Amino acid sequence: MGDGYARLLLADRRANRNHLGSIHACALATLAETTAGLSILYSLPEGSRGIATHLGVDYHAKARGPIRAVVQGDVPAKGETADRYLEVAMHNDDGQLVSTAVVRYRIGPGRVRQVSHR
């Protein structure tokens, strides 16, 4: 991970597969949202927060084997309130594009609550 950048790997496990033997569409959607979300969370300036407000996914080929998701986006400015559209590309081990997603994040100033682990 880096500012505005994240790369994740989804393992090809039986639990991730559909009835056709390929990675389930919802697993790919979750991979896309998680990848985009981590890039935003890593990049948020102090005093900012973000939330996903849209997720659109296109499926281009059957996803088999480990799937790599990559996103590169703009780093939000401190105090800025704006929507960020992040495109996530997902490829198999052969480099074939199996899915793309656009995740819209609403970024703005706000206090992030600390989670208590009691």
C-alpha cells in the first residue's frame, strides 16, 4: 500500500467459487471494495473520513486461480469534501483482466471514532 495505492490478492479457494468453478462474482466485488477502501483509508489526511457510496462491477472473463486487484487514485487534500472515483482492475495469474470495478468514496472532514476492544 501507498498513498492512493493498494494491491491485494484473493486466493482461489473452494469457498470463493461458484457453481461453475470460477471465483464468485460477490467475492470479486468484495475484493474490489476492500482494495479501494484500503487505498482511501491509508491516504486520508488527519481529521478526514470516507465512506463508499457506490460500487459498480463489470465481469470480463471467468476468474480462476489467484486474482490480483490493483487501484491507484488521488490522495484527498486535508479538509476537502469531495467524491473520489477509484477504478480497480482485477487480473488472474496469466495477466488476463477478469473484472473491473468503480468504487465511489465520499471524503470529508470528520472525526473517526476509536473502537474499543473490550
